[in-house]
Amino acid sequence: MEGLRLTGMIERRNRQLLLVLLCVSSLLGLPLKCNSKEIGMAVELMDHAACAYVARNKGWFAEAGLTLSAYESYVTGMALAAALARGDIQVAYLCLVPAINVYANAKVPLKIIAGTHKYGYGLVVDSERIKAIKDLQKPGIRIGSVREGGAVDVFLHRVIHEYALDKGLLLNRVQRMNPPKQVLAIKMGKLDAAFLPEQWATMVEDFGFTMLVTAKDVWPGMQGSVLVVKDELMSDEPRVVRSLVRVTQKATDWVNEHPNGAATIMSRCLSITGNNILPLRAGEVASKLELTPHVLLRSMARLEYTTSIDPGIVQETIDYAHLLGYIKRAFRAEEILDLRFLR
């Protein structure tokens, strides 16, 4: 009888100790190893997602107790958004505009829980044919951009608006293709100008092209990419979501404090991943561009890596996407934002 009472006391104390540990862990933000839900994660094949590549390279997701059932890379944010809509993944690092599109058009229940960077888009041109922005309107100029509805396409429209260019003329001569195909077309002499995301824009400079305009020139404070999670993960596993934000912040701080080290990691990760997922010809061209740490360092310097998000800029982006006809209705930014775990 005495032994049973002793056993009961030990079990109660163990439960009390576990409760204390859980509370302390929550208050201090410490990762508690647990059998949390496995999550599928996806990122863009760009230095926009530097924090995700760095965190995975350093094992910080695992250290935080996060179990990734999948880790996929996509060439464009629109392809990644489609994967979100299909239900393939629960977590994504992708550009803000595709996140807005998939939420508004495909009715994918998701929340933006952190930013990853601002800016990150540029217009590169053949300086022999294009000396100034108005030269885009000269006869015979061939222009490349991603398909309608992408973040780069929104950047294209901002350039047209800010520089009072002939919208109908320019859009009529734009050839729609993903970034690797634009790089291939430039290499083959089939494009005179290209609207591209980083790191692709900086890579093209190695062909002798010139960076004529960047996102910072036409949209101060422009939100680039964000970290999103499905609503189900937010409601069922808030500790997982909190850990994702903490790891993202840690990796973002590290990228800013160690730019050379971050560029080295990105060079290796993007080269390996690109060789695995790019079409053969585009992959060959990209490899010849040599995604060296030096190229990545130049590219990453054109982004502002930060997890902070200005809800006003998000609202501007929503309204602009609606103005362009990319989403059927505008909505309040608060619908898609949940920044409770940001410091």
C-alpha cells in the first residue's frame, strides 16, 4: 500500500515537472524536442530564400525540433504557389504577390507569419541598344519577363507607370518565360532586356548586360518574399509556427552579420539544387554563369534581408494586384497577416 502511494506521488511530481518545463520553454522560446507534426516545406530557387537555405545548411530547423517531411525547391513563386494550392506543402518561403494570388484566387487558407526580404527584382539591358529607360520603346527591342501575375510582372508594371512608358507597346513585345529560360534567351542573343528576380538579374550582368532599374527605384519599401503557413498548421501546431519564425529570424540575422559566409552557402546550395531541377539546357547555361560566392554577394547586396513586414505595404500590394486584375477582389491585409510571433 505504501509503495502504491509512493508511486502515485512520483507520477504526480513528474507531471508537475513536465508542466513547468513546458511553461518555461514557452516563455523563453526554447525548442522542446517533441513528436510534432511533420511538415512539408518549399522554397524558391533564389537568394530571396537565403534564410531558409542557411537554416537548413546549419541544421537549425532540426535543432528547433522541426521535422521536415519534404523540402522542395521551385524555379518560380507561381509554381510554388500552385504546390500550396494542391496541398503538397504546409510551409513556404515565396514572393508576396504569388502568396496574395493563391490566397485570393485559389482560396488557399494561409497566413503570412514573417517577411524574408525587401526588393530583389531588376531590369537588365543590353547597354549597346538601350541607354535609357525610354529606349525600351524603340522599334525592335525584345523584352523578357515572367508570366502575368508574378512578382516580377508587377515590377514590370511599376516601371511602366513610374517612367510613363507606353503600356500597350511594351506589353505587346514582352516574351513570357521563367527566369532560367530568359537567361538562355539572353545567352543566345534573343533578348535585349529582361525583367528578372535576383539572383538571376545579377547573373546576367556577367554577359555584359547592365542593371538599369531595380525595385528600390520604383517602389520604396517593396515587400519581396514572405514566410507563409497553412491555417491548419497555425491552429493545430502553434509551437511549430513559433519555432519557424524564430529560426527564420536567427538565420536572417546570421545572413546580415556574415554576408560572405551566407554567399558561400547560397552559391553551393543553389548550384546543387539548380542542377537537379532546371531543364537541361537552362541548367547548362546557369552552370556556365558560375554561381560563385562573388556573384551571390553582389546579388544579395541588392536585397534588404529582414523579417519585419509593413502591413501598409502589404495592403498597397493587394490593392495593386487588384488594379492589375490579378485578383478578383481586394481585401484587408489583416486577413492574411498573422505576425504574433515576430519580435
